[in-house]
Amino acid sequence: MRRPVIAGNWKMNMTASETRVLLGQLKASLAAAGDVEVIVCPPFTSLAEACSQLRGTAIAVGGQNMHWEEKGAFTGEVSAAMLKDLGCTCVILGHSERRILFGEDDAMVNKKVHAALAAGLTPILCIGETLEQREQGVTQAVCRRQLEGALAGLTAGAAARLIIAYEPVWAIGTGRTATPQDAQSVIGYVRAWLREAYGDTADTVRILYGGSVKASNIDGLMAQPDIDGALVGGASLDAGEFTRIVRFEVQDR
């Protein structure tokens, strides 16, 4: 069985002092996370505070982005080694906001994936289609292109260390969520692609859904056979909401 993952992407929210308060609430409510792997991904300025606060707890810390080079003249960037040194265990890569707003392409994401793995970080690789692409019926083709580009050169052993997050761009921050069945359809396709590319490794890679995930829809999403968790945006900034998401309820799966 694949261990479920609930990861919170805080985006450009939470100062270090606000982080201290929120994490204090989460530590109290998630002292025992059970069989769920819980990750929070604060902004860079709050990573040191988060890693310090959460050291020795059941909650892991990840970065929201990183550069592929180990060091150098890259103003405003951070390296995998910097994240690792703080205590981060993973890093979000290829998020649609990075792709659309900051021009990251599949080749750049691929270099980041390789660098993260080399540093011992778990990449949380984001893929997903825009509303226009969805309406054109090319969702699978878009996801396939992003997977082929981002994972080029990876062995099956390296791929087994990935977490993949399917985040339809039209559902991020819009309040619109793919139905559990729609999400399962695409994530089932992603797992089929992984099986085509890496054989039985496909059965071990955890695939998350992201896009307006809330306490009110997490149970239906987690009831799907190929959905192994969620990459949560705005709802991860509310301790009560995020705790309920982590404590999702599934009757039949």
C-alpha cells in the first residue's frame, strides 16, 4: 500500500512570526498523524523557523522551488543543498505558477528534478493542463509531454523516489475542483504512463491531486484508487481545515 501524503503549499503567505503561530496549532492538532505523511511548504523566509519548530515531529518541511545549480551567481535563488541543510526533505517543482508566471519549461524542471534527487530531496513534481487545453481534449497529451520532459533521463530507481501532483491549472485558486472521478481519470492515466516508462515502479509512486482541495471534498478524492493524497493550497493556511484534510475519511477504496 502507498502511504498517503498531504502537503500544504503556502505559496507567498505567512511571515516567520505567523508561521510560528500556525505551526504551533498544527503541532497540537497533528501530534499523531497516523499513517499519513504530512508536509508543509512555507516561503523561503519561513523555512528556518518551520524546520526548527517541526524538528522531531511527524510533520515534514519542503521548499516551494529551487535552482538546479549547486551554487553561483543566481540572485534570488536557493539550491537543493541550502534546503537540505535547513532540514527540508522535499521540494515542489514545476508548479503551474512557476511555469506560467516565471517562464519555467520542462527542460528547466528536468534539471531541477535531477538536482533535487542528487541532493537527497524528494521532488513533488507538478503537472496539469489549462482550461483551454482541457476544453480542447488534450489533457492526457499535455500531462504526457510534461512527464516526458520533466523525467527525461531518470532511471526506475530514481522515479520511485518521486511524488507527482496532478494540478489542473483551471482548478488552482479558483474554487473549482475536478470531480473525484475526473481526477481519478487523469491520475489513472499518469500511473499508466509511469508503468509504460518504468514498469512496476508505477505501483509505488505516490500521485496527489491539487486544485482547490478543501475539507469538504477531500474524502471523495481520497476514495479513488489511484489518488494517494493532496497538494493543498489556501486551505493549508487554516489549521482546522488542514487538520481535517489530513484526517480524511474513506469508507471504501
